[in-house]
Amino acid sequence: MEIKFSHGENFVIALSGRLDTVTSIELSKALEGEKIDEQLTIIDMKDLQYISSAGLRLLLAIKKDLAEEGKQLEIHNLNNVCKEVFKVTGFGNILTVK
């Protein structure tokens, strides 16, 4: 998986590849060193081909951590495969998807 961070008006995390058990750990570690000053964090999944339950758990953890600081998380650009995972698991109702 490739992870790209960009800071500006919003903090954007662009993901490509697969967000699974192994790559969730990579993303979690990469975020540990990132100072997030922006009010809104956007996870851009335009190039994400697959998300597993471990990836979904990490998204919930990120949302929780941001909410504790009064910040928000949005998920953008889900492909059809990831949209179906969000629909079946109910994550489309838990996370803000745009």
C-alpha cells in the first residue's frame, strides 16, 4: 500500500493498494508521527482496491482519536468494491462518506 499525506486547509491521507491487516499497521505507525492541526481529516480512497475488517477497525480508531480532539473525519472517493464493504458492514452509517 502507498500512503501520501498532505497538509493544508484539510489533512488528506491518500491511500492506494490494499488496506488489510499488514498495511493497517503501516498506516497506524505512519500516523503516529504526523501532527494533525487541521479540523478536518480526509481519507481519499480513490486508488484503494480493497479494505479488510482490520482496515475498518483502524478507520474507527482514527475517527475516535480525532473526535476526542474535536476534529472530524471524512472518507472520500470509495470505489464500488469498498462501497459494498461499507454498505454490508454498516460503516456507511458510522463514518462520513462523500
